[in-house]
Amino acid sequence: MGSTYRISIRDNTKELGKTEVNTVPLTAANLAAQTTLADAFRDAVNDVILGVEASTAFNIATILSNSVPADVLAQRGVKWTLQGEDTTTHELFQNYIPTAELALLVSGSEELDLTAGDGLALKVAYDAFVRSPGDHAASLVRVFYSD
């Protein structure tokens, strides 16, 4: 079974939400590569949220910030739902990212465009880093606003 990577995100009222994804098992041999992929995923998440990334964790928490976002719309209940697909079984699964930046929605929809800009960066980072619950490669197929 793989490892779990977690990002805690602070909203405007100092409440924490989290996003959690499965990854390959961490080993001494892949730690540097997985850390690079985790950093790219965290950067991509940061580009689509209003909140402040408070900490990350594989097995040991890393405190990133004690800051509170200035934007009153940075609320943990406003989230992106990430719909991933197991590339082997084609089963769908979901992850969530709190404090979604709704200004990134495609006009007239509740979706994030995964073909350009921050949405594409998130898809690339997700596809490279995230594993399905069945421990297979995963592909990000849809990101949409949910509350």
C-alpha cells in the first residue's frame, strides 16, 4: 500500500481544512523524487485556492505557515472536488481541496479548466504524483466547485 500526502489549509476564520491524496510508498530510494513531485502538487494546489497552506505531511508534519488569509472568501467549506480515475481499473474516486478560488471557474459553469493555466498545472502535478485508492496510477479528469 502507498503513502498518504496531506496538506492542511487555513481559511479566513483560522479554521483548518485538508486535502489528502494517495502516493507511492516512500522509500530511501525515491524520497527525493517524491518530495519534488509533492512540492509541485502543493504549488499547483496553492494556485487554485484562497487559503494559506498551513502544513504538509507524508509521515511527519512540516509547518509551512501560521498566517491567516486576508480574503474573507477563503472559507474551508468552499472547496474543489477533484475527480480522479484509476488508470488501470477506470474506477473514479474523489479528493477535496478547501478554500477554492472561485474566480478560476469557467464562465457559466462550476468547473476548473484543466486544459490551460492553473487547472492544467494542477492536472499535470496530480497525474504525476497521486495514486488511486487501489494503488494504481491516477489521472485527474474533473475539478468542480462544491460546498
